[in-house]
Amino acid sequence: MQGHKLLNAHIRILRKLEKAGEEGVVASELVPERSYREFVLRYLCIHGLIERQKRFRGERVFITEKGLSLIYKFNNGHEELPD
């Protein structure tokens, strides 16, 4: 992501979402601490890497095509993992 700093924690979240597929993941399972959760998920959402869907109780998070593309680049060694 040119111009944006991704942390290892961001990459781990994207990989979990990739594995979850169309089911997505409950937001609190991705980032248990509420204050961190909002900050991290908002960052990834603003950059188009995830989609957030509010549900009756809570929120589910899904990886976007842009997020998948980024993960594939990392998996194929085209990008260096962040420090």
C-alpha cells in the first residue's frame, strides 16, 4: 500500500479474514480491546481493505477484493512484510 503503513497486526487481521471467506469474522474476535478495535478497523476500512457490517448484536468484518489483492502480493513475495 503505497503511502500507507501497514503493521504486522494489520496483515494478521487480513489473513484471518481471508481464511474466513464469505462468513467474515465477528469484530470482537479480531480485536478484543474495544478502543483498539475501532481505531484498527476504521483504518483498514478507510483504505478499502475491509468491509464492516453492523448486525443486530455486534459487527462482522469481511475482506474486500483490494484486501485480498494485497494479501496475495505478500503471500507471493512481491511485497515485504512490514516491520
